[in-house]
Amino acid sequence: MYICLSMKSTNLYKGSLVTIILKLLNEHDKMYGYEITQKVKEITKNELQLTEGALYPALHKLEAQGLLDVEASKVGNRVRKYYKLTEAGTKETVEKLAELESYIRNMRALVNPKFRNE
Amino acid sequence: MYICLSMKSTNLYKGSLVTIILKLLNEHDKMYGYEITQKVKEITKNELQLTEGALYPALHKLEAQGLLDVEASKVGNRVRKYYKLTEAGTKETVEKLAELESYIRNMRALVNPKFRNE
DNA sequence: AAGTAATACATAGAATTTATATGCATAAAT
DNA sequence: ATTTATGCATATAAATTCTATGTATTACTT
């Protein structure tokens, strides 16, 4: 019904979608797109709502890059596409998580002088 | 000499440039562009190097939005453009910092189950 | 029973942000 | 004398995400 749920007003989340997807798949083994959007809403208490216009293309790209495998599954008359990490995807997840920690460390240092000691 | 210093390989920093600029100006009162790039390098121990192709347009935009004031200053035969926060800029800084904290909280919850309890 | 909301996929085009690659010029260091 | 650092700038490309759609099934509500 044509209502678009967006990544809030801030654009800090730009660049973090892949990290989110990989980490959730790393934790849950196998998920489908819609399930990912709901899980993100739940964990962030509605503060972050992924847009489908960003999520689905991202999933397709990760699959094309060999980081995800897909498996279609019929539930009633409706199709779900379950995604799971490949081996390469698992490695990439580790890298992305390290990048996130580095990002958070640097941003904290930039905005909070008391985090600047080493 | 045409060497371009970039925001590293990750794209997590997308969307955080404005936050960085505002916070540094909030702390240092008055800074010029090149000085900002050096301060960021120093604080992040070279992990983050702002590109001038992103920084200067961002400064111009913040000025056009009324968040920054500019004052040109000659040092020898060279011109520096000092930027400082306007009142609106100071308010915006507070908002941007709150958004960053919210972002970090949500991302931590997403990637680390132990941060999910409230 | 009918209408609405939720589930579940998808895509095209716009918008936003940043990177790349330049350009010019002065001052300092080798 | 030459290179590096300082200091500004911009245009185009690249990357990511948003907006606005579209289709279809299932569940819920009145």
C-alpha cells in the first residue's frame, strides 16, 4: 500500500546497510528480505526502518558478489527468498564489523575529546 | 600536487562529514578548511583523511544554509577562510551529535546481541 | 462479505553524499 | 632549484539510499 519506510531523517546510516545485512545473516543463519526489515525494526525499537527500495537491490548485489546464497521457498501461494552467507560472505562479515568498530572509535574520538587518549 | 586523500576503503563515513565539521568548529571556535583536514588526521591517527573535494563543497553548503559564518584572512600573500558556527549552527551541532549517538546505539544493538537489552 | 492492513517480492529514477581528478597559487623545506 | 606542504576551488563520476511505484497473497477487522 505504497507507504515508504525510510532510514529516518539522518543520513548517517548511508553505507551501513551491507554491514547490517551481513551481521543479521551471520547471527540467524537464514533470513528473507521482509524478515530482515522486521528484525531491524524490532532491535532498534522502530528507530531504523529499512526501505525495500534499498534492501532488495542490496541483497541482489551481495548475491551477485558471491557473498550470499539464495533459496526460494513457497509458503502457501507466496514465495519467500531465503538468503544465507557463503564462506566469502562470512569473511566479509568479519571485515565489515571491524570497519564498523573502527568507524565508531574514530567518530567518538572526533566528537568527544575524552576519547582521544590513544 | 594532485594527490587525493580519501575517507579510506569503507563507506561508513558517508553522511558523517557534516557532523565532524560542526563538532570541530564547536570545539575550536574558528577553523579554516585545511586546518580541519589536518585536525581530523591527527585525531584519527591518519585513519580518516578528508578529501578536499568533499570538504570545500560541504563548507560552502553549510554557509549557504546559515549554519556557518566565513571570514577571509590573509596570511602573507595567501588567503585563508575561517569558518565559525552561527547560532543556528550551534543548535544543529547538538542535533547532529544526538543523531550520531543514536546511530551508534542502534548499530551496536544490531551487531552485538548483548547491547539489545533496552 | 468487504475492506483494510500486513506480508513479500520487485524496479526505475531521483536525491544525497563522497571520491576522483583536476586546476591555480604561495610558502617552506631539501 | 626542485619538491613538498599549505590553501583554496570545481566538475564529473561513483556509490548508496530514498521515493514512488507495481503486483500479489494472506490476515484482520468491521
